[in-house]
Amino acid sequence: MNYPTLNQSCPNPPFVQSRFTGGSGVVQAAYNASTGLVGIPNNNYYGLITEGWNSCYNGNCGLPSESVVVTACESSVTIFTVDYDAPVNRETQQVESVLGFGNGGRWGPPGWRGPGGPGW
């Protein structure tokens, strides 16, 4: 559950069922040629809205995102579960590949630990 800042213009936000992603912004770093530094342009910390960050992989993709709900003076309620035996898809395979799980056995490359794995 997330809720907006309570103030005179938003004193009693209603509860709205929501989903985690959709309409969420991420930090965009930019190079400033005059200073030679990398920074956040115009102090806009969450101004970059990307498709990858806001993809809906499962669940009710028709629900509004937490980000959109909270900015509308509403309290977001996102109900979720962890499905340990969910089907494998292209996105999960890409993440596993980047993390090295595809070539290092059940617990990934040497040094990785997981529940029930080495060191647990």
C-alpha cells in the first residue's frame, strides 16, 4: 500500500486497487558538456518513463499503476503473490542469463547463494 502526502488539498485519499508497474518514471542521467559532469537534468528524478520499466507481465494489466494512483490523491493497494513455480518466459530467461544462472548450475555462478543452496 502506498499513499500520497496528506495535506489540505489531499486530506482523505480513497483506496484504489492497483498494480506495481505502469506510468512509473526512472532517473535519467545526462552528461553536461560544459561542466564535464553527469547529473540529473532539471532535478527531474523520475521523468523518464520507459516501456521496459512499466511492462505488465502478468496479473490484471488493466489496473492503474501505484505511481499514477498516488499522484491522483488516492491510496494504492497492490495485492500480489510470489509464484515459485511460475512458467518460464522470455523475460525470465533473459534475467537468468544476465545473472549467470544459465551456465552455473542450480545456484548460478560460483559465489551465488540461494535458499537451500550452498552456505544455507
